[in-house]
Amino acid sequence: MADVQEIFTRILETKKKQKDIKSAYRDALASSEEYKTIIDKMTELRARKKQLENSIKQDFSGEFQKLDDYKIDLESDNTMLSDAAFTKLVKGETVAVTDEYNNNYEPLFVVKFKKT
């Protein structure tokens, strides 16, 4: 099995290669006059779309308040579910849940690294 540092270094090199290709692609797009024209039209259409959305959103202000409340509830419940599953797993117990269609779910734990 490869060393963790070797894999990490390879990931960084691959990301750098991706970044270089994407940068060259963006430069090629920026030099295209037709592309610039289309981007300008899209910007105008997005502004008009936003106006329409805001107009309709005012009619649904009560529903959007409920939507925000549901979002907060979901975040809270997801945190509690993760904490409860991790606690059961640390105790050596089996962790699984089932939805209304009898589909079974088991926890998935991910390890991520952050710069220190």
C-alpha cells in the first residue's frame, strides 16, 4: 500500500494539472467575441429572471418562512442523528436505519484533512 504522504502529494500534483487546463480553457473562452456576447445576454436574462422570482417570492413569503424553519430543523436533526450513530458505534453497537420503503441505511464515516 502506498504511503499517505505519497498519495497526498500525487493528489496535489493532479489538482495543479487540472487547474492549469481549466485556466487555459477560461483564457480561450475570454478571447472569443461570440462567447462574450452570449454572456452579456445571459446576464440580462438572469436579471429579468431574478425580478420575476422576487415578485413571485413575495406572494409566498409565509411558505418561505416555513421553508427556512424546516431547513434549521433538518440541520439540527442531522447533527443529532450523526452524534447518536457515532455514539452507538463507539459503544460497539450496530447502527442502521430503515426508510418507509424498507431500504436499509448504514452510516458512512469520512476522514478529511485540513490545513493546520
